[in-house]
Amino acid sequence: MFWDKKIETISRSGLERLQLKRLKSTLAGINKNVPFYKDKLKKLKIKPDKIRNLEEIRNLPFTTREDLRANYPYGLLAVSLDHVVRLHTSSGTTGKPKAILFSRKDIEQAADLIARCLVMTGMKKNEVFQNMMSYGMFTGGLVMHYGAEKVGLLVIPAGPGNTDRQISLMQDFKSNAIHITPSFALYLADVLEKKGVDPRKDLFLKRAYMGAEPYTEATRNKIEAIYGIDVYNSYGLSEMNGPGVAFECPEKNGMHIWEDNFLVELVDPKTNGPVPEGKEGELVLTTLCREAMPIIRYRTGDLTSIIPGKCRCGRTHRRVSRMTGRTDDMFIVRGVNIFPQQIERVLMAIQGVGRNYQITLDSLDDMTVKVEIRKELFDGKVDHLVNLQNTITEKLRDEIMVRPRVELLEPGALPPSEGKAKRVLDNRTL
Ligand code: ADP
Ligand code: ZN
């Protein structure tokens, strides 16, 4: 099923013509209205109206997360405030958040992409869609909500957590589809089992849309088997609207990335050079339809590859494979993006903390921070140790919004680092 068959199955040459036209108009807009980009283009002597083909994108500057932070709050805005109707921010990182501003047209456009995604997987009017993603500053809830309403689904804005209520809503309103993180889907399965609710018999689910954090094919299979449903991988990031950037079709073999809205590049994160189809690289995206806040050559940090060949579903927009990781050392616990440097900064500012520490990721919801503390503290009162442990836990929680388990160790207890320290041990078997 198609939401907009013409654009979803557009010929490659037609698509490229459209991309070039949109790229040029995006560049003309930011060159006129965004001093940050104007300066960059001027330094590189790039004239938007002189761009002749899509390959020339490679001459343009990258935009990084740091650029977004440095231009917080309004620095990258390309329209006047009377055209801006919504703010979203990206979760979980240090310092200032990344602010993403939407015009009314941007919201329409984002909803339209979601509508494509949902209809592509078979959703129809009069189906019931329970949205278990966070509403608010996070894009996951609201952006998906608008798209689902656009399709005409009955949308239940349940938000995350509150498991008992989720279950009764699913039962009472006979929800057919859920939007959920993999970690919450697994947790919910445990609760259902404890309550004696059989998800295959006592619920009405047919589909789940799962994303916001990396997970493996094995996790998908596990969740599909538990619930007796189809799980579709959903990829997005706030900087590019949120969900709806790339989404699986019923073939479940890679995610179609909507190339009429995003110009897709894969670059080698070390050399910044192009990566051929089928090979892994960092996904770099340029918005082609954004009005309020266009972004060019955005370094997503996400590692993936372009799947060669045509998809059997008939869509011509290329597919990207499941994200295999990130170029930086960010990790995600409970859906929150965390950088090891955040933890290091907190630890190193606390009296009594030694030099070495290690983070172990035990599950999608749990992490342990092992930290060496000064020898003399072990010789003192136990109360002091407990206090220190509590202080560390609370300060970390304040910084990363997730409460880690904290273990205090004697100096030398952790393996010494040879060369680059291995700070994060990921024990998660997804
Ligand atoms: P959030 O606030 O959603 O965490 P961000 O925009 O900060 O929003 O997070 C987006 C990041 O989440 C992506 O860059 C990617 O690393 C990760 N992500 C989102 N969806 C997926 C997915 N389906 N598979 C793997 N990683 C994903
Ligand atoms: Zn397809």
C-alpha cells in the first residue's frame, strides 16, 4: 500500500532532478538568511545558483552536532519567528541541547513522511495506534502522533511507562499497532507474563514500530515471537524531524530513506570521503524540504550501509541497513543518549574518587559504573563509603537522567588501560 505512490515510486532520474532543484533552493535560502552558512559558503566560494549536479554536495561544508549547539537557540533559523510554530530538542547530551525549530509546513511535511511509513506497512483508517514514545520536547511522540492522525488512525497518546495502564488501554481499545522502544517492548513482555496476559491471545496487536535506539535482528525476532506481530524498524533523529527518516517496508530488508526529503551520503568517518554502496559508513543527511531550519551535510554519527539493488515493494528510494553503531562513543540506556565523557566529568569532580573507572552496560535499561576510590577511604568508616557511593549515584543521575549502579573499588582493581582506555564494556546481548 502506498500513501503517495507517485513520489514513492518516482524514477531515479526524476528523483535526482527533484533533489537538485530542492538542494539549490535550500542553499539559496540559507545563503540569504542564515549567517552561519552564509559565512561558510562565502569562505568556500560556493554560489548556490552555480551548482550543476548532486555530486557537488561534496564541496559543501559538513554540519556537526557542535555546530547545532553553538548556534543554540535561534542561530540556524532561516525564517522569521512568525513562521515558527514548534520547538523540539534532542535528548540526553551534555551542555546545551540541540534545538530544532519547525514551521507549520515542516510539521506537515514530517507528518506526511510518517504517513508514508505507516501506510507502507499496511496501516489503514480505523486501526488503533498506541503511541508509547515520550511526548514533549522529544520528537518520538509528537511527530509520530501527527503522522498517524494524518492517516486517520485512532491514536492513543499513551506516552512511555505506566505499564498497567498501557495494558488496559491495549485491551480495552483493541490496539492494533504500537510505537515502542525495544527495551520497553521487552519489559512490557515480562509484565504481561507476570499478569498472565498472553500477548498473542489476549491482545489485538498486529504491528509494532520500533526504534530510537539500536537493536539487533535477534531482538526483533524475539519480540515478534513473543507478541505474534510484525516489528518494523524505524529510524530518525531530532535534527532531521525525528522519526520517519527511514523505515522498513513489508520486505523487512533495510529501511527506505525518503530521498525526496533528505539527500543521502555515506562517508568514511576518518577520511570524510565517499563510501560505495554496500559498504559501511557514517550517514550524512541534507534536508531538502525544511523551511524553518534547513541543515546541510549533517553528520548523524550513525553507521550504516546502502543496500544495493531494487526493493521488491516497488519503492525507488534507497534502503539503509540496520544501524550498526555510532562513530562516537555515545551509548543509549533507557532511550537516553549518554557520552562516557559526561560520566568522567562528574566522577572526576568528586572528592575521594581515584583515577580509573569503567562503565558496563548490562541491559538496555541498566548500567554499572565501577570506580576506583582512594585507598585511605577503605580504611575508614563504612558510613563514609556508603555516603560516597550515594553522592556518586545522585550526581551521575542528575547529569545523565539514568540512575546507574555504582561500585566502589580499591585502587588498581580495574585493568590498567593500555593505550586508549576501554571505558565502556557493552555486555548487552540484544
Ligand atoms: P532522541 O531524543 O530520539 O534520543 P535523538 O535525535 O537524540 O533523539 O536520537 C537519535 C539517535 O537515536 C539516532 O541518531 C540514532 O543513533 C538512534 N536511533 C534512532 N532510531 C534508531 C534505530 N532504529 N536504530 C538504531 N539507532 C536508532
Ligand atoms: Zn521496500
